[in-house]
Amino acid sequence: MLREDYPRPQFVRQNWMSLNGQWEFEFDDDHRGRSEKWSEGTQTFSRRIQVPFAFQSQLSGIGDPDFHDNVWYKRTFEIPDGFIGKRLLLHFGAVDYEASVWVNGQLVVQHEGGHTPFHADITDVLQEGTNVLTVQALDYSKDVTLPRGKQFWQEQSAQIFYTRTTGIWQSVWLEAMDSIHLQKVRMPPDIDRNQINVTSYVHGSLDALDVRLRVQISYQGEELSADEYRISAKEQSRTIGLHTFNEHGLGRLWSPEHPNLYDIHFTLLLDGMPTDEVDSYFGMRKISIEQGRLFLNNRPYFMKLVLDQGYFPDGNLTPPNDEAIRRDVELAKELGFNGARKHQKIEDPRYLYWCDKLGLMVWGEMANAYEFSQEYVSRMTREWQEAINRDYNHPCIVVWVPLNESWGVPNILTSKEQQYHALSMYYLTKSIDPTRPVISNDGWEMVQTDLYNIHDYEWRKEVLKERYRSRENAVNGLPGSRHLSVGGHRYDGQPILITEFGGIGYKKSDWEGWGYSGAENDKDFAERLHAVIQPLLDSPVVEGFCYTQLTDVEQEINGLLTYDRQPKMPIEQIRAIIDGHNPSSVDE
């Protein structure tokens, strides 16, 4: 099964070529590849793999869950006619964990970080006819200080941990462009001033050249703005007013109910001639906190999120196709949720695209390590910055979550070092993106934080009702027997959200597993779901929630859907409960 959709839908060029599909592949358990110079591309590998699926997945064509932390890939390609005379960039969506890449035996790029993209300009190492691309991926499956998310460091999946991912697991593609081109843009919207700020980053020498950028903005096919200006620096900002956008035009704001998007087309001009063209889009959206309440577009907004771990039965971390990605977004909305917390995974950009387009808020969360070390700090901060920069322009992303449940900082209650790390992640995130709220440590043991998020798997309705009837009760509880604040920090009026709860186990497929509480039949499941949802909807102090979870995952059967995305009750019945209605009569 191929993944042929454009991998980066918010920065689209027409001149590109997918390198997904069948590659040669080899395990290098004896670490012979470097000494035997497999990088030169002359070695024949004994296996075949379907990229971008990791070898642990069934869709890779291999399906081997064992430890193989050193793997090699190889394929050939020819340069299309339309690419000749251009600079060629080779892109990788994500390779877990360290990648070294050679083209025709020449090292072109190395990258560390299993969830973020990287690229290389390979123009100067290309040759006429057939070119050979070789990749070595190194993983460290048993290193618990590695930012890894839910990938388990033991042989078999268990508890809350799942099958590992090693090597290429997001798309690989080539892109052709001129030597002077747009490297990226940042587009923070300002709904209060009816304008969009465009910061362009141009690659290439600008000395003594007439370089201009034309920016065309349209809405539903109607051109609203056409602006052209001189580019005199590699980083340059321009504010563009959207003069038809005002308070009476609220229908043009982006929200889950109305996911309105503006199209924006960039043309980079050199001496009046186009040298690069990129299509993108943006949403006019504002997320803010006012007097302890959460606001979307200057209006109070209750967040109904679902925890979504982004695993698939045959692809593991990699969705099988674009339709599967879109369907997960549609299902979350059909169930009554207006957002998803992507848990312990930096999600594929095409997921964010469908959330932008269909209207689903996303909390962007880092794939955490499990233990703390100085090397962990370097790895974590570097990869998290790459993640924020990759996803900054997506209107669907409304909150950043660098840490979850003290993962990577297990001694944060007493360790000043780990408290400082959590605090630094909070301020680092704010320094890159001051437009979105940041949670220092989702669930408990928070330092400075914009939202006060609590994980609470209590299943008794009366206990939840009492716990969340007042701010004082909510912030002084000890769900999970954890302090909610550490390091001298205290609750300071932030919006209170219950960002993990529920987790009701209900077996409705062949999968065996566990949940935080168990349902025996549909009627029992409906009643248990209502018992945990309704107290949070009725609470005068809770500003939103995140239900655990959207789907069953491997040995966890606490999803609203089975692992293969079948609802455990009629979708309209689940939605009614999420919306605050009593369970309808359900046959046992």
C-alpha cells in the first residue's frame, strides 16, 4: 500500500516526486554495514520493505517485532526531466531514531530525532541516469532516556506501552526548485486587528539582486489581497490587512464548528521572473485565557477532547493511507468531540491538514522519554523545537504539551534539576510560540503552566461531582496520589481541565486487553460513560476535558472504538452522552 499524497500539505510545490514504495532492506545486527561500506550502494540487501512503514508493522511486508536497532535501506531513482537544471531537495518526514543518508556513496545528511523532518540538497552528488539512495537508521530500543513516546523497551507490548518503531516511518520525497527559494514561512493570525503577519525565510544569496515576494490571499476563490514587495533580508516580515474581515464577518474565523481557511499563494520573483511558487493556507483563529477562562476567538469555549494515540493495527505509528487519517478526524467529530490530544506522538502533517480542513482542535504533544539524563535534555529540547517549528502554522493546534505525567522527569517532586527542566521547556516553548497556551507537565506535578490540567480516572459519579464542584476541591485533590504542583508553584487561577479520565474497558472485538474500569454490556458501558462525563459538564469550574480514549490500542481495550475503528455503541448514542444527555435505553 503506497502513501502517494503530498506529505507537507501546508507548504506545497508542484514539482515533486514520491520515493515511497518498495526499497531494499537489511538488518545489521552484527554492525557490519559501516566497515563493509554498505553506504556506497553496491551491496545487495536480502529483504524488501514498503516505505514508509517500519519493519515492525505488517504493512512493511516484514512484520518482525524483535529488536533490530541497526537497519539499512536502499533504492535507486532517476531524475525526472522536469527536475533537470533545478536544485533537488531530498525530504524525510521522520526516521526513528538516528539517520545517515548517502546518495551515490556521498554522505548528504545526518539527523537525530525520531519524530521530526529533515532534508538535504543532493544536487551536487547526482549523476546522469540511475542514482543510488542509501539510508542507515540506528535506534536504541532499550534506552529509556530516549524521546520515544509509547514504544516499549521490553520484548512484548504490555500495560500502556506498544510495539516499537525503527527506521523510516513517514514519507520520503524529492522536490525541485531554483537556488533562490522560499525555505519556510510563519503566519500568525491576528483576529483583533483583522490581519495576517507573514514572515518569509528565503534561501540563497540576495546580494545585488532584485528579489521580490508576491503574496496572494483568497477566500473561497475570491481574491482578497495581492501584495508584492522587495526582499532584502533572508528573514523578512510583512503585515497584510484583510479588509473585508470584521466583527460582522465571524463566519470567516476558524473553529471546529466553522473550519474556514484562507488560501495563500507565494511567488518569489528574481528580476521579475518567478523563481519559486508555494501554495499554503491559514486560519484566522485566536486561543486565549481571560480571567481563568479559556477563550476561542474571544468567546468562552468548552473543550471536549479525546485522547488519540495515532496507532493502527497494520501500520503501527504510520497510518495506512490518507483516507484512514481523514476517517479518524471524522470519527472524533461524529462522536461529539471538538478536539484531540495527540498522545505521546508528533503526528503526521497530513493528520493536521485534515484537522485544519474538517475542524478539529489539536493539542500538540511531544513523544516523551521515560527517565532523566543530561543527554535526554539535549535530545528533548532539540527535537521539541523542530516539532513546534514544523507545525506552527496549523490553525488546528491550540495548545502545546512538552511533558506528560512526569515522563522523563520522574523525580520532579523532589529534584530541582528536573523542576528546572520542566520550567525551561515551558519558557522555551513560549519563546518560540507566544500565541498558544503551554502546559508544563500535563496531569500533575506542574511548575509554571498556562492551564491547570488534571488526570483523574475515578469512575464513581458522586466522587467526581464532589471533587469538581469548586476550584478549591479541584486543585487540592490528589488523583493518582500525585501533587498537582511542585517546586514552590501553586494554583494561580488558570483554567482547570480534566485531560485524562474515563478509560472504560469494554471488549467488543477479538482483542484482549484492559481498561481503567470495565463494562459488561452496552447498557453498562453507556451508564459508565455518562457517570464520568456528566460531572465534568455540570462542574462550574471545569473548562474542558479529554476522554481516554478514541480507539483500543494493542492490549488496551478502553477506546470508544475498537482498534479497527468500529464504534462500541451506535455513534449517535455516544455523541448524546458526550453532549450531556442521559443514556438512551440500550439492549444488553
